[in-house]
Amino acid sequence: DSMFHGPSTSTRRRLSVVVALAVLVLSAGCSGVFDDEPELPDADEAVEQFSSVGVYNATLVTEQTIDNESVEATIEQTVRPGTGERYQVVVQNGNRTTTIVNNTTTWVYRPARNEATRIEGDTQQRSGQEENLRKLIDSLETDDSDSPVAPIAPLFGTGSTAGEDPVTAVNFSAGPMRTSYQGVETVSGRDTHVIRMESAEDAENEMSQTLYYDVEYFVPLKAEYEMTAGGREIRGQRRVERVDFSPAVDESVFEFDPPENVTVRTTRLDRFESYDELARASDGHVPDPAVPDSFEFDSGVRTEQGTTLRYSEGVTTIAVSRSSRTDREVDGERIESRGRTYTFTDRYRTNALYWQCSGNSYSVSAELDRDALLDIGASVECPATPEG
């Protein structure tokens, strides 16, 4: 392998020493054995490398196993990290989902349903990616054994549900993670910096991730993870099989014209940094939950279907959502509490509470116990009249 540099032919050593050196190189993952190994950049340099990429094409494979049930998908991508533009085709179980993100619009097209969703507004999250990357690199330089870093790689959902209902999207939170640099390894013929993340010893959910970032461009080329949550064992990986960092790309790849006779749904997505800003911009009812004092308002998202509020304490997040869609069926434990009927779920991503009132669906999701979720849910007032 080209990333291994053995001793020169003029070096005369006994065979046992050469074998021992080879074993050392393999077991160390090429970390720190040779002086010419690429050094891990600081956070500013890593972000600059990532954002400087003009455009790249990649073919990815995702695999996820929950207990004994496995799901696989292939993904074709064309990405501009500097602008957040993206063209993506996901194939899972024979079904294709095409997602196109440009400066103002996200399209999600599902041929099998003969349906396309147009999402207008602030649909890109480039700055969030850069900030996560910065936090990850900075965490390697801290003396803290439990670095407050959220999992960076996605939990390998394939994107097939993108655009369904952004209001109800919930991310898994593993709590504080310990990070460590593992050296350089080769992925798809390219050198990568390897970073390991593991849950703190007292974390409610156990999780580990190994992330492989391209040495030249700091684009993630591979990620592996294992976790135990809600009594379930989950493991998976997402890897780039082919990548081209200098392709010829036509501008039209980031545009989309729906085929004839396709049903087009249009919605809008706006992001807000303060609760008051979100409330002023929203015509409908915005939940005002009573969350624990240690949590602070983090962000708000508004679509035509409703709103989602996120509160955070370190890397732990509470998401409170209202949606005008009431056709979603949720399986779980039925709970009668304080005059309402809730559905409680404790699936592998997080604990969640769902209920309906005045023609709206509500949810609270967090790594909190059922009683804490019920307290938050009870604090959300139900509008006197149905709101859209």
C-alpha cells in the first residue's frame, strides 16, 4: 500500500526486526511511525480545506443493522461544499429519491410516487457543517476527558425521507463524547485523517464513531459507528467507493424541472435564531414549552406545516414541534395524563412523546425520561381554535 514506507534497501537488519516493524505499522494504523505522515491541521485549516473544494462527485454505500435487520442503500452525489449546493440520488430497496439543493430551493423527487416536493427558503446548512467540523478538531486539543462534541456523521439514514415533514425530524444525541486522533489510513485510494469518538463512561446511550476525513480536502470519505440505545444494538457505516475532486460539472445539475404529470407539493422552510423572532414571523400558534432551566433556546424552524423549536444543554437537545399534518400514525405506549392522550416511544434515536389537539400534531423529543417529557408536553398550551 502506498501509505506504508518501509526501510531503505541499504538498511541491514535481521528479519525478525523487519517483521516486528511491519506489525508495529499495521497495529498503529500508520500513526506517528514515519516523519512524512500528513499532520492533522488545526480547526481553521480544516474548515478552509473543506470550504475550498470547488465541486466533487462521489459514489457512496450506506449499511445499517438494527438488531438483526439490515438496510443498504447507494448514493450518487455531486456536491459544492463552499456553497452547500448538492445533487443526490439515493437508491434503496429499488426505489429512487433525487434531492437537489441550490441557493434558494430544495427539490425532493420520488418517481415511484410520481411526486416532487419543492422546499423554498433557508434549506442549506453549510455553516453548520463547518461549525461541527471546527468543534470536532478543537475537541482533540482539549484536556477534557469528555469533550462536549455531538456526533458529526449522520446516523446513516439514506435521505429517502427528506422533505416528508422537516418539522418532525429528530437527531440522536449520544451525550458527551471523548475524541482521539488515530493517524492516517487509506480509503478508496486516498489518505485520510482518522478520528475516533466514544461516549463518556456515564453516558445513557453507548456510542462510538470512527470518522475518515480526506487529507487534502477534509471531506468525509468514510464513517463507522456502533451504539446501544433503547435496548437495541445498532451498527453501520457510510463509505465513499469512488470520488472525483475535479469533475466537469454543468450548472444545470443543481436545477430541477419536474416531469409532466408529476404532483408537485410546495412548502417553505425558514430558520430563526431566537424564539421571539420565530413567534413574530409565524401566523399560526408557536409552542412555548417550559423546559428545564439548564436548557437554552438554540434554533427554530418554520415550514408551512408547522414549527420546530430546539433547546440545548451542551450536546443534549430537546425538540418541540407542532405540525398541521395529523395523518401520521405513531406506534407506541398510550398514556393518559392531565386530560390528554399521549403516545410514548423509546426507539433507538431518542425518547419521544406525541399528541394531537385543535387539529394539530405535537411532539417532544429528547434524551429525557418519560416523566420529564410529560411535564414538557403538559406545558404546551392547546390553541382554543384549530390553527393551520
